[in-house]
Amino acid sequence: MFPALSCGYLCRVNFDAYARTAVDLVNADLGDLAGLRALFADEQGWMRDEVVDKDVAVFRRAQRRLRDVFEYGTSGRDAEAVKELNALLEVFPVQPRISGHDAADWHMHVTSRGSSVSAEYLAGAAWGLSVWLCEYGSARFGICADERCGNVYLDTSSNNCRRFCSERCATRSHVAAHRARKRAQSLTPA
């Protein structure tokens, strides 16, 4: 299901993977059920199969609220980001449980058995983003600097200098800026 939750002598949780589910959700096209199904990665195939039309509205509401968290975080309004994340954690509480088919396959799930797709996915997303905020601070939340994009991202750079959600957006923005400078130079009289 979600990556990196496995138990041995010590149970390690990859909170970054959960935080990235929040990013994926905010950046998803949730126009219809097909768009929602496209959100789920291969290891979440059971979610893709079980999601229903009524889940689209639940995911859209959560998508808006998670975008607010990124907007609060990028504008330095940490208290508001924390308040929204706490509200999401109340609506989608984390109820961890160990699951598996044999002793070599133990792993953690974030909700109780039988939870809806939205409860399971959104509990993980809110939890992961909350841990990310506590661990790294909201200064590591980002909204793409390319005006045509608007996607959110988590800044994992060593010096907290990331400005774009992807190399594609960075290149597109730099090329556009270069062309604008060239146009300006050609319009300026010598």
C-alpha cells in the first residue's frame, strides 16, 4: 500500500512518503472518478479499484484544505498551517495497525481495517505532512514559481533554495525569462 512502513526489530516509518501523498493529492486533477483513480500509485492499486464516485467530493475538499496548508506555510503563517493540519487529523485520524500475511511481511497501516479509501489515504497524507512540518518547518513547503503551474512541492534541497516543482517548470521558466530579455534587448535602441 504506502511505501516504507515495515517492521523488524525496529519499526521504521518513511514519513516523507506519506507527506508526498499530500503533495500528489494537491497536484492531482480531480475532475472526475478517472482523475481520482489516476492519483493512486501501483502499490495502492486496491484503492484505485475500491474508490467510488462519492469519494471524489471528499478528496476535493481535502485537496483544497491541503493546498491551504501549503499557502499558509509558504507565506510564514505557521500557526494557521498547524491549525488546518490538526483539523484534518481530527477528520482523518491515524489509527495505526500492523498487518501482513506472514512474519516476513509485517507492515503498518495508518487506519483501522475496513476504513474507506478516503479515510486511509487522507489520514496518511495529513499525518505525513504534519510530521514533515514538525521535522523541517513550513519553510520547506513550496508552490511552484512558474505562474503557469501552481503545483506544490516539498523542498528537499540542502540549502532550502528550491523554487520550482520540477526541472520541466524550472527550464520552461528560465527559457521564457531568457526570451523576454532577448526581446527587450532587440526593442531597445542602440
